[in-house]
Amino acid sequence: MQSLTLAPLRSLLTASSPLLSAGLRLLFFRSPFSSSSSSSSSHRSESQQNSCDEESKSIRTSVWWDYENCSIPDGVNAYRISNRILSVLRSNGIRGPVSINAFGNMCQDIPHATREALISTGICIIHVPDSGENSANKLLMAELRNWTTHNLPPTNFFLISNDSVFSTILHRLRMNNYNVLLSCSDNQVKASLYSASTLMWPWISLAKGEDFTPLKFNHPPDGMYGSWYGHHKGPLVGEKV
């Protein structure tokens, strides 16, 4: 795979407040998965498709959990959260390595017992000090800037949040061939967020282990067939079956 330049994306993440102003512009690299490549991919044989499905097993998934906006629902065992996030990915054909980062204020948002449970199950907790309005968003953006430097596409980026401030950056990530996955609390799904995602799960249902069936809003960013991210069957939300 050819080297991909993400400098414009990192510039977006270092913009001064407001975080994502309307005047920001991003010059996208020419994706090796777009234009003529996407048109020719539709003619690949079934064996080539199977080969791509096998290659998708190695695609990493990075989970970014905005704990302040999507906390653990009442009555849910914190020890089960990591396994349920992993299960929802595996049940939908996402089989590569998974890392989970939870962003929250350890003193105010995440009780000690909950922290211990999450850490013991492999979730990395990133402390967000109370440093004024949007402190969690600013820290997450700073961490995301560093992450894009070390994690070039193809990569799954899984955001657990209700905050529409992330909508623009999700669209930028998708345009740069990151596969955006999303989980929002029930009845709080923001159109600006899920319109950038390939798959979306209601957070409360996911956390409780009730339903791992996603809503499908977009095809993978590199096309319907021959995708690095596998072939997600079924119609999009709003499409006729």
C-alpha cells in the first residue's frame, strides 16, 4: 500500500477554539481506493473478494469512549463492557486487533470501583482534568492528532459519544479512508454524527448486551466490493430491501 499523507488532517486537529470552525478546509490525498480503482473493484472475482475478506482480519480497530457523554448504564456490570464492545465488533465481521480508550475525569465521572473494573479488562482510561468548558473534547482532539500520525488507514475508528462537536472530524476521517464506527445513547443519535459512520449501535443496548445488530448508514469508505474493511451485506438505512 502506498504511503498516505495526513498532514492536512493533523492541521485540522490543531486548530484553535472553536475546535472545528466553519472556515477550516482540508485538502485530501488521492485515495488509492477511489476513482478508477473503485470502478474496477466491482469486477473482481469471488475469489478476490474472499481474499479481501481474509485481509480485513488484520485491520485494527481503535475505540474512543467519551465517558462523560456515554457513561455505563445503571445496573450494568463494568467488568462486562470490554467483552461486549469486542463481541459487537466480532459479530459484525470486524476481526482485527482492538484497543479501547476511555476518556473521563477520574475524580468526578468514573468511580474508583468502576475504574478498577475497566482497567482490569484491558480498557485504557485517559484522565481528563477539569480545566474549563470542553476540556474533554480538547484532550480527545489532541490525542486524535497523535493517533492519526501512528495509525494510517486502513483502520477502524470506533467513537462512543453523543457529542456533535466530533461530526466534522468524523467526516474528515472517513474521507481519508478511515472506517468510522459509532455508538450513541438511545434517542440521542445525532444526524451529523451517524451520517459519517458505516455502522452505528445504540450505546445502552450495546452496554447491556441486548442487541448487537447495527444500523448501516454507509458503505465502507473504499467502496462496496473489494474493501479492506470487508463486505457489509444488507441495505443502508433508508434503502429499499
